[in-house]
Amino acid sequence: MRNLTALLFFILFSSLTQAAEEADFLAFFEEYQRLSSKYDAMLNQMYAADAKIIGVRKKPDGTDELMTIDGERWKTIIVASMENVKARGDSSEYSDIEVKVEGSRATIAATRYSSGTCFSDTRFYMIVEEQADKQMKIVEQFMETPLKSNCAKSDIDLPAFLQSTVEMINSQLPADVDPETRLVKTSAEGTKLTYYYVLINHTLESLSTKAATAKLQPLAVIQSCGSPNLRPILDRDGTLSYIYSGSDEVQIAKLDIDRSACTD
């Protein structure tokens, strides 16, 4: 009888501990949703620098394109695009949330509905893990998004939209997007949206235009063509320009991305 009581106590204690862990992970996900709904760029702090971000772009012909981005780059994209997301009124709603705890990590799965693309991502998940400092961070995330919006097309005044986007973004700048890069301002001219960055730890002497372009061009294409927030600008014959200067304010590289840079 004594052994049975001890066993029941152990089972009950384990269940309570598991429930507490699940509650912690759910609270983390609720904070993730709160920051997302408020278009708060601090959302990027919820990701580990070495996180793995997996994206699947659904093409109109029914095929998929897989994209993988590291956490540091994803954090940069969040900061650079958040005000544009806000200007478009794009938001995500999550339902059918499930949490599976395994030790110090949990897989959180949900159905994510994007109002910006009118698309339900039923395969969305994130893996959250407690770090050495006891903080929880997203170490992996998977999501699907259509290459082209499923929403009925709306006629927008692109120059006016970009101008309002610039006003909102600039009110939050300057801002460090990662340890080496600072977004100092944006500008809009016609259908071109330009981001101005400073590479904090470099000058033209330490990083040549050729080397900078070789490193930054592929990332700019991924960010411009793969982001559901920036891609609509290109699809409306707009241009995204990225200007990088050194810490001495001398320009190092200039990248212009239009629809032709996208491979689909």
C-alpha cells in the first residue's frame, strides 16, 4: 500500500510539473502573439541568434520553394520590415494551438492565418528551448506562405503607400538590426523604397564594394523576394534599394532589387 501511495504521488507530481512547463511555453507563445499584433520589433529578441527559420513558398503552379534563413538574419528582417507590415495592416491569427514538451524544449504547432495573404498555414510550428541563462528562445520555426496573395487584388497608390511607410519607419530610427548593422533612415521616391544602413564595424578600406556586394546581394534578394511584406512592392513594379555605408559615412555598396531579381 505504501509503495502504491508513493507511485501515485510520483505520477501526480510529474503531471503537475509537466503542466507547469506547458504553461510556461504557452505564456511564451502568448507573448510572441502580443508583440506580433502590436508590430513590435522587439519580437526579434525572442529568436536565438543561431535559430533555423524554414520557409516554404507556395507557387501558383502548385510547386514549393524551400528557403532557410539563420536566426541572426531573420532578426534583421523583422526589424527592417516591421513598419512596412504595420503600414499594410498585415497580421497573423493563431488557432488549434498544441504544445508538446520534451525536456527543456517544446514544439508549438498551430494554424496561422495571414490577413495579408488570406492564407491559412496549417503546418506552422516553432521549437522553443530554454537557454543556459534560463531565457526561452525560438531555435527553429517553420511556416508556409503563398508567393502571391490569395486576397482579392486592391488598387493602391504605391507612391503614397511607400511615403506613409517611410514616415512610420523613420519615426523609429536609428535602430540596430544586428551587432554589425544599423538602419539609419528610409526614403521613398516614386515607386522606390530605399533603406540606408551603416556597417558599424567597417569602412570602405576594410570592406571593398565588390566583397560587400557579393555578401549582401544574395541576402537582399532573399529578403525582397521572399518576404510577404516586401514582395508585393516588387509585384506592383516597385523597387527596393539598399544602401550600405561604413562607420565613416562613406558609401560601400548599393543594391537595387526589382521583380526581375526574383527567380519565380
